[in-house]
Amino acid sequence: MTSDRAIWASLPVPALIIGPDDCIVEINSAAEGFLNVSSKSVCDVPIWDQIAVNDPLEAAFQRARDSGTPLFVNDVDVGSGQRAPMQSDLQVAPLIGHPGHMILMISPRELAGRMTQNHSVKSAAKSAIGMAEMLAHEIKNPLAGITGAAQLLSMNLDPDDLELTDLIVEESRRIVKLLGQVEQFGNLSQPDMQPVNVHDVLDRARRSALLGFGAHMKIVEDYDPSLPLAFGDPDQLLQVVLNLLKNAAEAAGTRKGTIRLHSYYEHSFRLRRADGSGESLPLQVEIIDDGPGLPDAIKGDVFDPFVSGRENGTGLGLALVSKIISDHGGWISVTSVPGKTVFRISLPRAPKAAPQT
């Protein structure tokens, strides 16, 4: 028979045993990761000093203890001093055989829900991209003919009429450029996964941005010098960071804004996929700008193709970013309010046995 200790250690969700005085008696390994603490460091610490919940639960918790009945609380934000709040479900139940003791289990919903949604649309997205790629290829041919015909017509027109043919040529070339971006989704090869120093990638992107589209911006480095190597394709990750920097620079317009490149390690960040499997993504990279923020109407859809908050924007840059990070087995998210937009990339750590290059 499997021992109680093995079951406790194997629980996939953060679990805490609370004593009659509302102090922590023990936490499992999943809770250590979620709270970013060790079991010894929180022993005898009051539970409400260690976790923060956006609803007052102390009274309900005590009623569950007094009545000896379970308590279920859904859709609350649970965090601690070591990590940002995450939407979760809470389950509280008496610990049988230990009067006054309670067991508290925390089930984070945010990542699981997003990954389930992402999994359900992934195949549809691939089909849509394939269809768009095929149409892009077919549309390019007649566009080339239209452009050539307009150029031939312009040779026999009066200067006053050239404006019309010039418009045809200019718009045709713009459409060809857009179609080329659509085709890039299908042509992008799978990442060449290898150990990579994300700070080298960030530095390359920073130098390139300051010499070009981000020359009017101030780009600040805020790195964790102890950050281990990530596991990814350095060229594709560079493309991701460049796209995000360009997005931030364009959002600032002509204003001299500030972009902060922030890296840090969060060992408790674990992605739970729709099939129940999980993967640790401890390396965090944030691109933070002080621009106007994303329009409310598109905040939840910015990584979808053809969604853009800018006039004449193609809406393909962030969609390509999302595809690359997904191909890396990583995660990207965004939070945005006026004056602060944060794109956060979560990546896997390079295998310890992998050679450093």
C-alpha cells in the first residue's frame, strides 16, 4: 500500500496543513513551488501571513473547522509575498484523525484555463494559417500582373493622370508585402533548440533597436546576473524580442519613451497543459514600456492574427511572436494599463547536461 507521505508528496496541487491556531504545520512540494518558500521556513507561521487572498476567508475558514465540513471557494486571487496573485480555486477540509487541523488545497486556474483554450483552437489556427498561406501565394500572381499593367499604362499617360497608376502600384506592393508576412507563418522552421544566454539575445535586440526603429527610445537593462541558460533558438528568440521592442517603440510614437528589459528566475512557474502534463518554465523575460497601453477592445486578442491597435497595422507581428514562443514550449502573456504595458515571456531552462555554446 502506498504510504501517506508518498501521496502527500505526489499531490499535483499546492496543499497546506493548518493547525488549530491557524499556523502552518506542513506544506507539500507543490506548495513550496507555488509560494516560493521552503517547508521549514513557513512552519508555525500564521497562514494568513503567508498567503494573500482577495476575499476575507478567516471567518468562513473557522466555520468549516467548527462544523467539521469542507469549504469550497472558487475564483479568488491567491498570492504571497514571493509571487503575484493567481486566480485559483480553494478547497478546505478537516484533517481526519487530527482534531482542529485543516488541509488547504490551492488549484491555480489561470494557466490551465488559458492552455485549454489555446489547445482547443490550435488545430483551427493551423488550418486557418494554411489556408491564408495558400491564398497569399495565389493572390501574388495576379497582383504582379496588375502592377506590371499599371506601370505600362503610366508610360503613355499625362502627368496629371500618373497619380492613379502610382496609387495602383503602391497599393499592390503593400498587399504583396502583407502577403509575404502571412506566408512567413508557414515557412518558419521549427526552432533549433540549444542552450542560449537570453541576455545575449536581449543585448543584440537592444543594439539593433537603438540603431533603427527605437532610436528615439531609452532602453534600460534590468537583468538577473545569475540567470541560467534558457533552452531555445537564439535567432528566433531575437526575432521575438525585436518584434516586441518595435511594437513598444511604435506605440510611443514620436515621444521619447522608456523600455525596460527585465529578466528574473521564478522556479514555481509551471505550465499545465490541456492533457494534464506540466512543464517548468522558470526563466522570465519582460519587455516593459511606458506607452499609452493596449486598447481595451483588443487586450484579450493581441496574439491573434490580423488584430492590431494601430492604423494600417497588419496584426501579424504579435501573432508571429506567439507562434515562436509556442513552438519553444514556452508561454507569453501581456498586461497593459495606460503608462505600463508588460509582455512576459516564460522559457524552459536548458538541460543541465547540455553543453554550453
